[in-house]
Amino acid sequence: MRSRWWIAVLTSDMLRSQSDRPRLAIIAHDGKKADLVAFATFNRSRLAQYELIATGATGDLLRDKVGLQVEGVTAGPYGGDVQIASRVVQGEVDAVIFLVDPLDKHPHDPDIQTLLRICNVRNVPLATNIATADVLISSPLLQELRPAS
């Protein structure tokens, strides 16, 4: 029978091996979800190299329409943007793609601004449109953020 210490060591090793890939958070406002699906479909093989985290319906679309493995958090208006911001602060997110719809009002705008500010404070790469998202996922620097242990 294994001791609790040994189980903790095994669990720690398993978690470490799962996080060897860069962790990418993806969020898209409703007006940008079609753009996100097109972007993710085109870049499916590249996005599959990342450990993906997404808010509510964005995660559902990436799973159901694109076939990617995604960890889901709450929808943005219900606290998902803040959950992602918290993970950025804790060092659990390496980069963020947040496809913002600048032509629409968002009742949870303070949460959105919090996430954007935290990314800037923590120096976490942040893409807010498709052009910068392409550059972000194409960068070899992002792949080097999580060296294999």
C-alpha cells in the first residue's frame, strides 16, 4: 500500500507533465464568435499544441465545432473573465486571446477591463483581434514558455 506522500508525489508529477504545454486562455464576445470558430478551425493543429482554457459558450464552440480539448470556466458575464484574470495572476495562464467586440456594449465591462489590465500588469501576451491572435500562436517564444521538466 502506498503512503499519502507517494500519492502526492505521483499526483504532482502528473500535474507537472500536463502543464508542459503552454496554457492559452480564449475568450470571444458574441459578435466575434464566428470569427473565432473560423480562426480556430484554420489553426486547429496549432491550437491543439496548447492547453486551452475558455469561458462559457466560447469553450463549447471550440469543443463542439472545432474538436479541441478545452477546460471550461464560467461564461464571461457571470464571472468567467475574472476567473481567467485570477489564473493570470496565479501564473496559470501563459497567453490570452480575447476577441473583443468594440462595437457592442457589455454590462460586465469592468470585468473585461480587469482582465486586460492584469495581462498588462503581469506582462502576459494578449491578443484582442484575429491579426494579433495569429501572431501570438505563431510565435516560437510562446512554445518556449513551458519547458519540459
